[in-house]
Amino acid sequence: MYLRVTERHNRDGSAVRYFALAENIWNADAKRSETRVVHSFGRADQVDHAALQRLVRSINRILGEGEGEAPSKDATSAGPVDIEVDAVFELGIPLVARHLWDQLGIGPAIRTCTDKAGLTAPHEVALFAMAAHRLDDPGSKRGCAERWLADTVWMPEAAELTVDHLYRALDFLAVWTDEIEQAVFLQTADLFRLDVDLIFYDTTTAYFEIDEADEVEQEWAGRLFAPLRRRGHSKEGRDNQPQVIIAMAVTRDGMPVRSWVLPGDTADVSTVAKIKADLHAWRLGRCLFVGDAGMYSADNLAALSKGLGRYILAVPMRKLREVEGDVLTRPGRYRKVADNLQVKEVWVGDGERRKRYVLCLNPEEAERQRRHREQVLTSLTAELAVLAERDSEHPKVACALLTSRRYGRYLTEDAAGRPQLDQGKVAAAAKFDGKFVVITNDETLSAEDVALGYKGGWIIESCFRRMKQTGLEVRPMFHWTPRRIEAHVKLCVLALQMQRAAEIACGLPWAQITHTLSALKAVRYQVEGRGIVQRTKISPGVSEILKSLKISMPKRLLTISKPPETQVAA
């Protein structure tokens, strides 16, 4: 059914238009579609336009396009409509975040846990607000409650939240995090059909601006939390400050499987047994564990092999004589996998104790390292020439050269303790150019697949960059109790899952998605004695993202209410 417009021309050349409500019906006898006029409105210049507008608003109200009749003056009334805009809020990111929160099963998992605990506090809404805050404009919990929720976004379900609500929700998340993580992963794996045969694992550090490390463990809700802020080897160059270790396992699609928050003095090699046990408890089936050289140790290889476990681990080449003596020098041809990757398989040992190494070569990186070493040696030769012209006594510059991280690896001492170039060390360094070695116990994988599986580990590095530098900003952390530090990290991981889910569905980076969604706003204004909140026009870019995520178009009119002054007067 539609509004039909017909036109008739007079003898003097003028045209007269007519409006009619019409519909197309099928004539079975004639086997064609015919137009039937349901109601004639008459000549266009004589139609009551105000009546037509009332009819349109009535239809919109019945069809749910608005929650009430949009306030507007009749077209016949004199003077413009007086509209006073109060505020403009972000609508796009909260809309998408709420859909992802429920689609990934995060909201249902939290509600299930609150029901088990018999809690009525708005923990689910508070956790959603904090996760959406991470996706939009990361900041402190106080900033989330007092600025972001109050002035930036349209999120009416969270309007009454305070800072206390957010902190109490974090305490709840710390206690129930294992159940929530497992439920979310199972839902996500089924939703996106994730390939969980390949699990990438790595750790990073997050430091605190404090002087003293934590020493005392704390108990909360029947769970004992170990002191987390401890001094250890920092991957951010902050060895003088207490830190925590953040560990994460992700799929080849970059979707987090599980995360851990460990004391800052925990060594990477000591985490593998716990991580494997936790993942095994989820019954992931056949799981290939991929880790970097920081995970390599004899104990870890034994732990990963138990129960027919499979692994691919990078090998610290310069620390293992077996690699330098048997793997790097083993004759044989490389097989080309890609322009920047060649592989060679090397078996060391016999019987059950034999080890399978895959030697990988990047020719482009090898050439870059060779040129860099030539530049270093040229500079070093000049330094040694200047040193040789000095007196025979041992100057301080000689010590500086011998202990230099740039030059020291190529130097040795003569009888007088003065540095001199060691050609043997130069040749030894050249053996490592562009090469890395991985070890695996999975004989079903080809050497090419092993190398590509390990190189896929860049995805977890990307996840850590998102959390720490380019989006979710896990730092700075203003929490000091272990339970809230852990809950804060877990919340950032939930936000990362939502972010990756949107990227997988849309095929776009999150930065581009947020830029497009920023065009969708909620405008609050006062008109004709009513308070209105209305969304802006949906652009083609926003429409495409909502379609990709299978999100229904939001209503044009979000809320309609009387202004506060009228309510008080009544």
C-alpha cells in the first residue's frame, strides 16, 4: 500500500495533481498486477496537509517507530517550532557494545553467577558500563561514573550507577571470574566456530608507580589472593618498579581463550604447568601449545608432553650448545615457504629421546643484519685505531668498549688487557643472521606448518599492544588490592573479546569501526513542553556495520517525557 500521485493536464497547459491511497493486487484472470484505489484524498492543492501528518504520526506510533506522537505544530499554524537542544550523547559504541556483550554470552554468564550468589546489586550493568568505557574512551572508574556515563554516552540503564557500584562489581568479578571466562569462551567458540587446536600463549608486564612491593596476601569472599605487585624482570624496562605479570592464551583468530594475573616476580618458564592444567580443565581436546623462547626449559617440555600434549616452542639459540653445534651447522637445503621464510628440518638424537627442530631462515632479515654488523665493525675498527694511538696504559675507553653491548660481543683482550677484534666471534655471530629455531614434538605437522604456526604468534603480541598501548589502556592501574587488580585486567580482556568479535564480523579494524560509529548520536532537546531524546540519521557506513553485526536499527525516538519543571508543578 502506498500514496499514489496522479497528474492531469488542462488545456491551458497547467497540471493538477491528485493524491490517493492505493495498493497493487493480482488479477488472476488477466494474470497481471492491477492498481486499486483504497481512498482518494482529492486534489493536492486542496488536501489537508495537517491531517496527513497526523495520519503518518499515528501509523508510526502503531508500528513502533516512536514511543508516542512526535510533538509538532500543525503546518497551518504560524511561527517556527521552538526547539532547545540540551545535550548530544554517543550512541553508536554503546549500542554495538550491548549487542556484543549479550551475543558473546558475557551478560548472561554474569547474570547466572549473580543468581547463584543470591545478589540483587546491578553488577552486570556496572561491568558492562566499564567494559564499554574501555572500548570508547578508557579512563579511571571514577571518570567512568562521574563523567563518561553522565555526560558522554546514552546509556539510561546505567544512569544511577556510582563509583561504589563499579568497585563492588569488580569485587564480584574477581570471585566469579573462572566461571564467567569459561562460559564466555564456550559461547564464543560455538558462535564463531573458532579453531582451538592452536593456542598461542605469552606473558607481558604492567608496572605500578609505587616504591614498595606487596608482601601480604589477602582473603576476600573465601578466596586467598596472593600479593601481586612484586619486582621482577620487566618487559617494559621498569625493573626498579613493582609490577604484575599478565598471561593470555588466544586462538589463531586472536580471540582470547583465558587470561591470568600473576605476581610480578613470576618467571615465564614457571607458568607453563599451571596454564596447561587450567586449559586442560576446560576439555579443549587436541590442543597445540605455541610459546616463545621465554617458555623453553626441560621441565616445561616434560610438562607440555604429558597426556600426549603437543607444543611448538621457540628455542633460545645462543644458550643451547646443541642448537649451535648440531642444528645451525647441519648440512641440508632449505625449503622455501614464502619470500621471507625458508625452513630446514633437523633431528637430534635417536630413539624416544630424539628432538625435532625446525631451523627457519628469513633471507631479507639476514641481509639486513649483515649490513648492520658491517656498519658496527667499521665504527669499532675506527675506535680501536684511535685507542691504539694512545699510551700503553689501559685507558677507561678500553673498558667501555669491552663492556659495550654494541661492540663487546666482537672483542677479546690481548696480553695487556686491551681490546682487539676477534674474527672468530664475528664469524660465530654471522651464523645466526636471519635465523630462528623452534622445537616441536608433533610429528604429524610438516616443517612448513611448524614454522608458520610459530610465526602466527604475532597475533598475541597484537593483543597485548591493544591492551597496553593502542586502545584498551590496561595501564595506569590505580588499584592496590590484589582482587581489584586481577578484576581490572579481566575486565580489559572481556573488552578485548568484544573488540575482536566486532572485527571478525565486520572485517574491519576496531579503529575504523569506532570512527564510523561516532557519527551516530543521541540528541536530547525540549520542544512543546516535552523532553525528547532522538537519534541522528543513520549513515550508510553505520548501517553497514549494524548489518554485519546483525543489530536492528534503533528507534528514531528513544524517549519522550515531560520536562522536570512540568512534573514538579503537577
